[in-house]
Amino acid sequence: MEKKLQWLGVVVLASGACLAGLYGWIKAPPESEEMRWVTSYAKGKVLAQSLQRPLMIDFTADWCVACQKMDAEVFRHPRIRSRLESEFIVVKVDIDERTPVTQEAIQRFEVAGLPRVAFETADGEFFREASFEGGVGIEEFDRRLDQVLEAVDTEPADG
């Protein structure tokens, strides 16, 4: 009987270790882990051209509570984050940064308030239809990502 209890203990411990290992393998990255943002619009444009991916430009500021909410609730959502990191070049522009490139981007993408999210093709075409000011939820944001990618896929090739 004692031998059976020892084996049962070993099986339970081994099962627990396997489950713990599996949990560590499949769990999502911690929410505190930041997304990989490009922090320069100029660098983002170069990357977009070289990788032939559209840009998503998030205009933000440290003091913008609605921007922080979009970041936490939409951009960090596992499905959205995965799409952004694999299908887009993501650029975060701090509107309080007073560089000429930042000011050019603010004008180009018609930033009047925050949060402001704008989309641009790798070739520099501004997608006004999918771009927005103010917050949106996960489903609406996902739909806008689809809208951008569908437009990019249907663009005629130069030739």
C-alpha cells in the first residue's frame, strides 16, 4: 500500500510539473511588457518601405489619459498586438516633441486632438478613411486594420 501511495505522489508531482510547464509555454506575455514601437516617423517610413508594410501612427502625449487607455485596452490586446507587430510598422509619435519631423507628421495626418491614429501605405499614401481621432474599441480597431490591409492588397501595381 505504501509503495502505491509513493507512486501516486510521483505521478501527481510529475503531472503538476507538466501542467506548470505547459502553462508557461502557452500563456500570453505579461501585460506590462511593452509593444515594440518605432519612435520616429522618419524611421518608420524607411522601415515601411523596406518591409513593404503599412504604417500605423499613434499620436500621443504623456498627459493624454485617453491615449493610455487605448494603449492598455486596445493595442495590448493579444489579437491586436499580434496583428500590429506582424502586419504593420507601428510608430508612436509624442506630439510634445518639437522636432521638424514630428511637426510635419502632425500636419500631414491632421492631428487636432488625441488620441489620433493614422494609417499610411509603405509608399506614403495617407488612409483617411481608416484613420481616426478619439478612442475606439477592439472590434472597431480590428475592422480598421482589415480596411487598411484590404486597400493595400487591391492597389494596382506600378508598371
